[in-house]
Amino acid sequence: MTETKLPSTITGEVAGILERFRQSLGELRSKVRKGILIEGLGFIGPAFFFYYLVTFGLDRMLRLEMPARAVLLGLWLIWVIRGLYLKVWSPLQSRLGDDELALAVERATPGLGQRFISALQFSRSLVQGNVRGESEILMAEAVLLNAKELEALHFSKAIRRERLRREFLMFGGAFLLLLVAAGISPQNFKIWTQRNLLLSQTVDWPRKTHLVFLDAKKGVLVSPRGDDLTIRVRAGGVVPERVFIHWRFVGGSWTSEPMVQNTGEDLFTVTFPSLMDPIQAFADGGDGLTDDLHVQLVDRPMVQDLAIKLHFPEYMGKKEAVLSDDARELVIPEGAMLELQGKVSKPVKKAWVVVGGSPQGDLQVTGSGLIFQGQVSPKASGLFVIALEDESGLREGVGRRLLLQVVPDRAPRLKLAVRGVGARITPMAKIPIEVTAVDDFGLSRLRLLFAKGKTASIGAPDRIKAFRETKAQGLEDFEPGSPVFDRPITFDLLPLLKKKDALMDGANPIRPGDFLAVRLGARDNRPVGMDGAAETISDAYTFKVVTPAELLTELLRRQNEQRVEFEKLLKQHLADAAEFRDLQNLSKAGANLEKVRRRILTLGRHQRHLGRTVSGIGRRYEAILDEMLNNRLAEESRIFRLKSRIVEPLGLLGSRHMPSLAGSVRGYARSALAADRMLVSKGYDEVASMMRNVLRYMTRLETFTRILNTLREVIRFEEGAREKAKAALKKEMNELFGPGKETPGKDGKER
């Protein structure tokens, strides 16, 4: 069959039909793309509303932290982007050909069959000249025959309007719901937007309970390092029952603990003792939550290298004193001045002195606030502190504290104790006096005073004018200015005697029969016109002056009393020893064991009592020998020898041997051993032997004292005979030559 070419007129007509088909399909393609976009809106609107519902509920109830909200927002964006990619981007990137659109039109037009796709393909092939093996005339007739019907088709039917309408309604409904939500509570919607879209870290949901840290500025609380820090939280609105604070050291883990609330108050507190490191904290209670709190620690200004000079009042004549670095107490007289100089650990703007909580004077601050100096005269006692204040108003830390005592310059205090002599002394006695003189700020003078008279009333306080100053061994060691004089001195009467061999001679200032009183006087540096300025005079010690014979008689009586008492003790000791030996052996006592043991324990207690009594006798014997020594009744060597034979053994018996024997007795009462019984018997014998030996020397001492007394009586008798002979001679001379004249001697002087 021969192929026939179409006339050009038909070809042009087919080309016009093809162009109109393409225009209609182009319009359909544009509508399809708009539909895809509408489907995108239909997806993103409900997706946004869904995100709003989910995040609003979660965030409102749980108050999600920013990282959690960021995760939810990220997941939602990934889901939305993926949905838009599948529903919008991917379809838009796909090329919608004319054939696909024609098929879509045929599917949307019932009864059309495949005429539109055939007409489209035939016209395209005829116009392009791409006909192979087909009849062009038949193809042209098919195109022309259906052209009018096909051009009259509603191509938009190929688009599913119900679907587009649904998608649009979904978008509009979601948008409308968002508008309704925003209209109902614009503040909540705004907060949701800031928290879940803009991911704000500062915006929070409204709370029924409002918690806020007090004393903090912009979330920072400044506290001195090492001080106790009390963090306070005030609750507003609904006050919760409990508030918890969550805190941590920088870089550490979080710790939670409940805060303390005073009943009925809206204030909650927690105290960190001696805080040394900065912390970060926040508090919550009910639905309330505070902002973060950062505690910054700063060092307090502290005094360093403090130098204190004490300037005494001028009348004292004392040099300035420098206080040692380790001193913790300072005593100053009224009117004294303190010169202060020191350094500070950090710059300060002000420094002053505080004593007992009261300001005493300002100090000058130099050296860029690191050095202070000045003078102050404290008026009251109390805790002495250098107060500091830095540029931020922070006061001084725990630095050097002194206990300052401002005291009046009191009169000296005196204390005297006489040792080694009794109430009776001889005219040649030595009177040992233990002196303690104390003055707050230095003694200027010490002197020993004595007076004599016919009665003991010379020692009365109103008889002070009768006393006169005398020398005393040991007072030469006194150093003026020393605050304490504490040592023994000796008032020796022997240098006062004019005639030592004639104690009753009128030339002697102190004679037997007189009363002697001694006192001590002490002065400080206070001027005479100053209040309270006077010499301190001690109480008087009064003695009766007797002859050596009288004193020896008294000492002999006392020796005899002590010896008799000691003999009784020896007899009691020997009786105890005999009773102990007669007691039944504890190991064989049988039924009488407890009775015998109790008796043995009684013997032990009695031995201890005997020891205490022996010690008392030893002390009284020592006093007797000291009186003999200080009254010059015997040679020192003999006195010391008697002490070693009597006083020292008595001391050993009372403090060592007899208590040891008492312990041995108790030990045997517990052990009931034969060896312990033998040890006790031996102890009784040894103590008895020592007591007999001491008793022998006691007897010798009495003999020695009698000999001395006899000697003194002989001397006194000789002195009396001599005086009588002299008196008789003088009487005869007066009768011979007249009153008031004596015989001349060989040297021309009167005798």
C-alpha cells in the first residue's frame, strides 16, 4: 500500500490542535503543582498543631529543661522535613509528562476511553513527522474527528478536588485552632513559643509558688571565706510545706537537703558552716523554682605584722615596752598610751581600734590602704581588736585579739610570813621573814620597820609612828622597778646589841622583857599628790624578848612533851607488833579467818595513823631546833647534827617506813602467805629499832638543852654577882669621896 502524504493544510490544523492540547495540559500541570503545595500545607498545619499540643502539655506539666525541649523540637523538625520531602519536594521534582496528564484526564472522564491519549500521541507524531508504518491520513482523521470533543473536556477533573479541599481544611482547621489557643491565653501561647520554638532558657511558665533568694544580686551572693553562710529563700503566693535546696561545689556533684522554716513564716534558711569553697545552688518547693545562685567567696581584710608599743604614764619613769608577738593579754595602767603600726592583707579604706565592742580611736591608713598606724589611750578593759573595712564594706576577719586590762595604779600588795622563830625570841635572835611584795607596774622602795615597847600594843595599826627603819639581810637584792620581790630576808638583832655579855644593860636598845614588832613598807612610783599614793605597810609580827635561859626552859618543856608523846607512839607500835605475832596464822585460822583478817586490817590502819602522828612530831621538833638555831642558843653544826638524827628519821618514819609497813600488813591480810607474815614481823622490828634510836637522840637533846640552860644560869648568876659587887663598890666610893666621884685610875681617868 502506497503511503500518502497529508496536505500541509491538514498538517497545520493538526499542529494547532496539538498546541491547544499542550496549553490545556500545561494549565493542568500548574494546577497539579498547586495541589501538591496545598497538600504540603495540609500536612504542616496539623503537624504544627500536633507539636503544639504535645509540647504544651509536656512542658507545662514537667517544665522541661532547654535540652529536652531542643530534642523535641529537633525530632519534630526532622519529621516535618521528611513529610514535606515526601509530599511536596519529591513530587515537585518529578516531571509530569503530557501523556501522564492525558491518562489522568481519561481516568477522570468516564467513557472517554483512550481517545485523548491516542489523539495526543497521533498529533505529536504527525507534527514531528515521526510516523512509521502507520497511515497518516487515518491518524489525522482520528485527531480531527475527536478534536472538538477533546478540547471541550474539563481537564481540571483530573485533579481530586475533594482531597485538595480536605488538605486545605486540615490546614485551615489547624491554623484556626492555633488562633483560638492564642486568643484564649495569649500569655501562655507566647511563653510556649519562647520556650518550645525559640528555646529560651530564661522564660518560665507561671507558678503558684514564687521562690527567690534573698541577699543575692543578679544571681550572685558574696560571702566572706571561712564564715558561716546562711542562704535565705522567701516564698510568695502559695507557701509550700517544704523547700529543698540543691547545691554543689564547683565541678562537684549535686546534693539536696531540706531548708529550715520557722513555723508560720514564709522564710526558709539553710546554713553552711565555715564555707571555704564557692558553691552553686537553686531551690524548689511546691511548683516554685528559684533562679540559679552563685556563691562567691572573698577574703576578709586581716591584720598582719602588728607592732604594739606601750608608753607608760610619765610619772612612772619607765621605758616604753614592746609587746611580744605571742602575747595574748595586755595589762596597762590608766593613762598609758598604745602606739600601733601594722600591715593589712588587702587594701582597706578605714581602720580603728575597738576595745570591748566600743570604738577607742581611728587609725591612719596609708600605703594604698595596706598600712595603718596611730596612737590610742584606752579608757576601758575588754577584747582589743584592730577593726578594718575594705572598699566593699567587708569587715576584718579573725586576726590577732588581745585581752586588754586597763587597771588603776594600785598600791603595792604585801605578804609576810615569819619562819624559824616563835612568839618568844632572845635579844640576839635572827628573825627569818618570807616577803612577797607585788606591784602592778613596779616597786620603787622596800624597807623593814621595827618598834619596841613594854607591851604588845606596839604592833597595833595606830602605833605606826613608833616604827623606824632598819637593815635586813636580803633587802639589798631589791631592784627598783621590779614588779615582784619574792624571797626571804633576815632581821638580825645581834648587830643592835651594844653589850652582848650584859643583855639587861641599859645601853642595849632591845632587852629581855621588851616587846618587839616588825613590819615591811613598800612604795611604787606614784607621786605623793596622786590619788591613793601612799606607802603600803604590812601587818605587824610581835615578839616577846626573853633571856636565853627563859627560852631554853620553854624549849626544854616542848621537847619533853614531844618525847613523851613519841614514847607513847613507840609503846603503841610495840603493842601492835606483839598483837600481830599473837594473832592466829591466817592460813590456819579456819572458821576465825574473817575475824582475824579484820583485826589485821585494823592494825594496818593504825600503823598509818601512827605514821601521820610521827610526821607531826618531826615537824614540831624541827621548829624547836630552828628556834634554837635562830636564837643563837647553840652552834649551827650541833643543830644540823640533831636534825639529821631526829627530824630526818622522823620524816622518813612518817612518810615512808610506817606507811610501807601498813601496806605490808594489808598485803598479808589479802594473801595469807607465811612469807608475807614474816615480812610484816620484820617490818615491825625495823620500825621499832628506828623509833628507839630516835628516842635516844631526843633524850640527848633534852640533856643538851639542860646543860645549855644550866650554863646560862651560871653566866646569869656571875653577871648578877658582878653587878652586885660593882654596886657595893660604888656605894663605898660615894661615901668616901662624895656622890658622883670615882677613884682615878692609873691612866688618870675616873673609875
